[in-house]
Amino acid sequence: MTIAAWPASERAWERTKGSLAGGVSTGLRASMKPHPIFVEGGAGPRLTDLDGNSYLDYVLGWGPVILGHGHPGLTAAVSAQLPLGATYGTGHLLEAEVAEKVLDRIPGMERVLWSNTGTEATQVALRLARGVTGRRRFIKFGGHYHGWSDPMLVGYRPGADGTLGLGSQGQNPSALEDLVLVEWGDLDAVAEALKAPDSDIAAIFCEPVLCNSGVIEPPEGFLAGLRELCDATGTVLVFDEVITGFRIDRGGAVTRYGVTPDLVTLAKAIAGGYPLAAIAGRASILERTTQGIVHAGTYNGNPVVLAAAGATLDALDEPGVYDAFERQGRALADGIRAGFARHGLAVTVNQVGPVVQCIAGVADARTFTDFIGADQEFYDRLTVQLLRRGVFTLPGGRWYLSTAHTDADVAHTVQVLDDALAATLAEGP
Ligand code: PMP
């Protein structure tokens, strides 16, 4: 049985557009096809919408809901904290208890700063890098996303003129002066940029796996090469692990690839869906926040959110979690590949742990440019056909798995995908 229409979600959207710009809380959510569905609640790997439809959820809140919805341990930890108050504005031990869990998982990290969103965490990381080096500019890679702040929202997607520049109207154009944009994987270009006489480069930022633009792994030796170049030039190496942290391995990319940066930014999975971010790093850098580098925030170290984080990190330590992520990630990726092949469609499917990326219409996508060439029109229509069949996916081709997804859920999804592909082809462009 397929879902023909979403009358309650449509009514809800009409209503919310009267009070919320765009009717939902981010522009990207407003772009979901055929329109955003409005959620009644979630349980495990499933969401239920206002029309009473149930979906297997591969959106997972755009990544954070790594334990699935309403995880009992997470819910119990948050519920136990709630009667004790919302926030204190001074020290409490949960701040350190959860920081210790972070330091235990990510080798080489000595201190943690708590923030609220990934966007804040990357801004703090940039300020720290500038503060400790006395330099101004930074290297980032094309297609890497480090939040929506003025300095960081650059070089992410091609603009109307096809170039990788500013990401938003209203953004301070000086962001471009501070940016040195390099192609992901091009170590020679990084070395060149650092060598230039007035390069003035404080930091190299990267998503250690380029999750936001194709789930493209670093070429062999590339992260180690960045580490060496940073050591040689006194440049701060920042891994933005907002997606990869605690997800692609217990210690994220740091343990998966065995390279230790100076700073790691964390968010999303760390608190299972609650708004928490962190900057972990070397003490000599993070301690500078007590000596003139400002890191502020009313909600930093919020106890409810930290209770969620403690329970999430504990749950991710259950035996077999990362093996299951890898197994299910592979099964999903293989299933998507096989489905496209059966229908004679070109595709590239990349997968790292529980993160899977479908690049429709491109047979051997290896670079950010290849990823940008995906057949988005076809993929958008496919997501609608999946939704009609009870599978909720992100626009843009990324799929997330949670600990609540079972092997049977993935097998079912692969079958549904086959029908959805047939329906997408049958309806035509
Ligand atoms: N860095 C990366 C790698 C991200 O994927 C994101 C969010 N998608 C951010 C930073 C920004 O995080 P937030 O949305 O919590 O501000």
C-alpha cells in the first residue's frame, strides 16, 4: 500500500506558514519533497506523521538521533535530570563526567569546551586557532560544511555564477579574504598554500570524511599529510567531526584513521538529538579560553543536554554497536547499488559506518565535482516514492542509520527501494 496524499501535513504546513518563516525551522527542511511531513512522534527507527503514517526514519533529525527515537536509557537520563532544574550558570559535575567520556574516546584530546551547536563549535575553533597562532586566514576544502556562520559558510556549494564563494545573501564578504579554498585530497595544494610568503594561515579545517558532499573518504595518507604540514608550519589542524564523531568509530575519524588533530569539533550524535556541541583539543589551546580568548554561552554545559550526552555515549559503548553500523551500512549501500543496477541506472554509493551516500546518475563519483553532478531531479522524485512507501530519507542522497535499525529494517528498505525506483522511472521526468 502506498501513501497517496498527506492531508494533515498539508493543513499543518498551511497553518505553520502563517507564523513561521517557511513553515518549518530551517530552509532545508522547507525544501523536502513533496513538502515537509509533520511529525506526531517517533519510536525506535520509526516516525509517525499527523496523517497516521509510519516511516522507517533514515533522516534521524539530520543525523543526531543515533539511538533512534525515545531510546529508554536516554529518556530515563533526561527524565531524571528534569526535576533538578534546567540550567545553573555555574559548575556542576555532569560537565566533567561527560567531558571525561569524550576524552576517553578520542585519543590525544586533553580538554573539552561545551557549546550548543556545530556552528558555534567551529567558530570557537577558528577563534582559538587565530588566538594561538596570531594569524588570520584558514584553509578549507571545497564542499566541506562547517556551519552557517559568516566566516565558515564559504566554498560549500557553487553559486549562481558556478563559483565556490559566499554561501548566503547578507553574509560579510570579508569571509572570502580569510579563506584559502583547496580541493579535498590535494595535499600539494595545501603545502603550496602554506608556503606562500604572506599566507597568514592559522588553521586547516576539514570534515575528515567529506560527509556533507558525497561521503568521500580522505585519500590514503592525506590526513597524516595534513598533520605533518601543520606540525611543520605551526598551523592548527581542526577535524570537524560534527557528523563523524562517535558515529564512524567510537573515537570518530581520529580512531578510524589514526590521525590526531589539535582540535575536534563535535555535535549531532554526541547527545542523541539534544542540542549539544563540543570542542575537544589540546590543553595548551583550550586553556587559552581562561587567558583572553572568549568562549561564551548562557546554555553552555546545560545539565539536561549533558545528561542526554552521557546516556548516549554509554549506549554507544554497548557491545557490537559499531560492527552493526558497518554491517547495516554495507547492506544498505549494496542494496542501493543493486537496485539502481537492476533498473539500468548509473549510481555511486559511498558508505562509512552508518553513513551512506547515494549519488544518482553518476557511475564513478570520486570528487566533490562529481557529487555536484548528481541527478538531483531524479533523486528528489525517488525520495517522494520512498516516502509514499514508508521510508523517510534526506534530500541530497545521504542516509543515516541508528542503533534502533535492525538488519530486517534494512532488508525491507532495500525491497521498498526497488519498487520506488520502478515507480520513479514509470512516472517519468
Ligand atoms: N559541521 C558539520 C560537518 C556539519 O555537518 C554541521 C551540520 N550539518 C555543522 C558543522 C553545523 O552544525 P549545526 O547544524 O549543529 O550548527
